[in-house]
Amino acid sequence: QSALTQPPSASGSPGQSVTISCTGTSSDVGGYNYVSWYQQHPGKAPKLMIYGVTKRPSGVPDRFSGSKSGNTASLTVSGLQAEDEADYYCSSYAGSNSVVFGGGTKLTVL
Amino acid sequence: QVQLVQSGAEVKKPGASVKVSCKASGYTFRSYPIHWVRQAPGQGLEWMGWIRNGNDNTKYSQKFLDRVTFIRDTSATTAYMELSSLTSEDTAVYYCAREGDIQAADPYFDSWGQGTLVTVSS
């Protein structure tokens, strides 16, 4: 299956909100409520931020939220902070016990 | 707490094989699937497949189907990923990750290993 489509970059000033999109097809994002989002700082392992489209693991600030409409999922970061600067990846169940990731979005806090 | 600790960096020649280990602790190892994900330098995450530790079922991404093998040693609470016929395109950081919810069908990854850099160079 093809990778999910994310914008290569996004940016915002401290305190602002930014939304990152993740577009797939009806065979993955649109077909299941199984979209996850991961944050990755340079040289570090990814960290789960959102699962099940909208659910937040314990310990993840409520500034992070997820949503989905049709074949596109979105991650919104509100009240941007300097430590939010990182790469963000979406992933989705793609049927037949497989998973597909997005290409990643580099979030810059201006 | 849940912890996944991977083996150290490897340097391999083209055509060789590599085996990466992922030692789990802090949870019931046999109950949770382990997935493998790789990341080439400066690139995004790429899903390779999983092994369900309860019954050793495996699922491989079509891209790696003929070159990758996942195994697990329950007594040692360790999962292994072996990749053969290496080329320079396989130079990447390889991660193991635990699937977070064995009750649901949602394959999200709540814990990750620290990553193992595999360099393929002649």
C-alpha cells in the first residue's frame, strides 16, 4: 500500500494552533477509526501522541487532539510550545493486518 | 514500566544478513504483538510487519516478504528481526514497538525500543 500523504512542513508561533493533515484512502484512513499520531524528536524513538483517531494516552498534554473526516485525519496542536517542535507521523490500519505510515511533517515553532 | 531494549549498531556488507534483538520487560511478553518499523537516514517511518507473541503468527509487509523473518523467544522475553540479502538501501534505524491494545483491532504502538542502526557498506 502507498504511504499516507502529509505536508512536509508546518509552523506556528508560540501560543498559536497548528493542524497537520494525513490523507489516505477508503482502504486505510477512511475505512477504519484506527489512526495514530507519533511525535519524534531528532535522534529519538517515536512517541505515541494520539490513537484511535481521537484518544490521548495518559501523560500526553490535552493541547494535542485528533480528528478525522472521510479519508483525511488531522492532528491539532494548540497553545504551541517550543518543545512541540519535532517530526510528526500519522499511521493507519490498512486492512489485512497491515499498517501504513505517513511521510512525516516537520513542525517548526517560530 | 514497559521497556524495550534493542541490540547495538551493526555494520554489514552487501549480501549479508543482520539480526536485531528486542528485549522486553515490565509486561506479559507473550500477550502483546511486537511490530518492526525502520527509518532510513533523513526519511520517514516504514512498517515492516509484526509477530503475535501468543501464537507466533507473523505478518510481513509485501516489500520485505521474501527477506525478513520475525521470531520470538518467550523464555527470554526477546523478539528478533532478521533481514537478509542486504543492500545499501537497507541502511536505516530499525525499531521494535509494542502494539498497545490486545483487546482492540487498533494497531497503535505505545512503547518503542531505542532503535538499532544498521549500516550496509562495502
